[in-house]
Amino acid sequence: MMQILYFAWVRERIGLPREEVETSAATVSDLINELRAREARYDMAFADTSALRVALDQELSEFDASLKGVREVAFFPPMTGG
């Protein structure tokens, strides 16, 4: 099982702050594809990955990163300064 956290507008579009997911995804991109295939709200939330950042076990990562051994994936928009 993997914990997935959603922040800001990602959480608003999906309607959940977090969920536990059973996945066979090898990379973050694979996981996004699995999530998008679930329902329209996931498809809408992940339609533009250039507007998203991802952290694996609380470390900023890339979409091609391996999920091997990862317990937590967090999706959020880019941070803005100010």
C-alpha cells in the first residue's frame, strides 16, 4: 500500500486530502496514468503535469522517478515566493 497526498487545487479537484492506493506502477508517471484512468476528477487533476510537482517520501522528485520502496507520494502545485 502507498499513501498518496494531494495539496491545494489538486486536492480540490480530486476531493480528497489523501488516500491509500494499491499500485503496480513502476514510476510516478505510471502512477499518474493509473490514477487518471480511474475517474474524470483524477483525469482533470493530472491533465497538465507541467503544473505539478511531486515528492516521494517528503523529498522533491521527478515524474520518471522509481516508486520502488516508496511509502508516500505527494502531489502539489509549484511553490510561489512572497
